[in-house]
Amino acid sequence: MKTNKKLSRQSLPKTSLPRIYQIDQKIASGCFPNANDLAKMCEVSISTISRDVEFMKDQLRAPIDYDAYNRGYYYTNKTFRMPFGFTTAEDLIALSMAKSIFSLYRNTPLYEASKNLMDSILTPIASDENKNWLEKRILVPQTACAKINNVVWENIISAIKQNNVITFYYLGVWDEEPQFRKVNPYQLLFDSGVWYLYAFSEERKAARIFSLSRITDIRLTKDTFTLPKNYSYTDFTNDSFFGVFIGQEKMTYIIDFYESAIVFVSERQWASDQKITETDDGITIEFSSTQFDKVLKWVLSCGCCAVPKKPKKLVEMWNWHVKEMRKMV
């Protein structure tokens, strides 16, 4: 059976965006414009205006209703306005979806600031019936996060912005007590719920990585520094993707994976030059990386489903861990 009813618009052409803002402005004025009024104002057909209004209601969550007495449209939420500054309606929806990503930054000063900013942008497009609907349907499960002191965060942000030298005390993994550090802060890095500072350490005369949660007694000095040409963290690790870690030696790795690890390994890109080949009982992955410690932890995390073949250093460390674990059984 044929029907003349047109399907509601699912996406918004870029050429339609200015018209959407005109419709929004007219409805928000409280003059109860109808489809005919809006069509004359925008110099388009009534059917086009009808599709625009339906799109605003269905896709952008605009609280539009029709008043039979005044014979025109109005906003049930009088404070509602379409947010400006977006290229397409898809941007609005994507922005709303991205809000869920902020849960990764919980326990950091960045979380509240980002969440408040996003709320101020998205509130106008959420009706009472559909408020936060995307947050309930698209989730980022919370992971264990390291808490950060606000003073530490604010001083590091200021130092990075102005290229100021900072000093602090830092408790390294193998330190019994916090040690004094004087550094040139380069970048902030985020990995698996932890924020890190990538900086040049004057004590070590080399770039180092510091966990913000282990920094205390931070001081912002008046001394400034000049960023070197190749200061970025990615300049040293853009060949492999195992998170935050800097190694000095680039090595070639060959690792066999079996059973449940096969899908986990093969569906991801671990290094820019990785090669995966199938074997009779699993897969073999070959790649190069400077992130030795991260690769070791990765192999160990797969338990009996991973066996390293190269380099020799990885094989030896893997064997040592296996023997030590046997002693604990």
C-alpha cells in the first residue's frame, strides 16, 4: 500500500542550520508562529518547515508544542534556546554522547570543570522527558582512578601554560622517602585512570614521567624555560601504543598467543609496524617498541595464553616471573 507521508528527517543538511536558528528565535519570542508564518519568513515551503520542526523535536529534543488557541508553535520550557556554534545537528548529538567520557576524569579537578561546561551547553536541548537519556544508554564504566590534589593540578597547569620551572617532592616506586625534584614541565598525560607529568628533570638531566598523585609540596618558581624542538612525548613512543612509559632501547618483539588471548590481541593495534600471523594453535605477533616494562606486563597479564620468543631480555624476565609465581603456590 502506497503512502504519501514523508519520512521524518534523520539528519540536518548544513544549508538548513541557519533556518533552524531562525525558527528557534521566532518560537522563543513568544509570538506563536505557525508553519505558514515560518515558511514566509524563511522563504521555503510549508512542508520543509514541518520537517524542520519535527527534526528539532525528535533529534534535538526541542520542547516544541502547538497551541490551538493561538494557532502557533511555542516552547513548553520558556528558557529553552538552541545552542549556537555547531556545524551540524550531528555535532549536538555527538557532544551529548561525549559527556559520558568525562567519567574517566573523575577524581581530578578537570572533571567538574568539564562537566559544568558541557551541562551549560547541553541543558537547552534536553526536555524534561528526555533529560540525560544519552547518559543512561551510553556508558563508560568507571575504572580505578588516582586522586589528585587541587594545588598540584593548578600549579602544573600554570607552569605548562607559562613555561615555568616547578619544584616538588616525589615518591618514586623504589624510594623509601619522597625526593626533591626540579623540572621543566612539558605535557600532561592520561593513562588508565592516572594523570602523569612528562617533564625534563634537572637532577636526571633527562625527560622523566611523574604520577601526579605522588607529588607533594609543589612550588611554582619564577624561572622559565624554552621548549626544545622535539619535546613531545609522542616523539619517543609513537611507534607502539602500550600507554605511558618511556624506554631508552627500541627492540623487536615476537610473542605467541593462544586460546582466549587470540581475539583480544588480534583486534587491537599495539604498534605501528605490527604483523600478526596465524599458527596451528594460535597467532604470533611481531612489532617494535621502546616500552619494555609495559610489554612485559601485557604478556604476563595473559597468563598461560602468552609465550614470548624475542627479545632475550623479555624471555628471561618472563621466565623469572613464572618461577617466582610457582614458589607462591
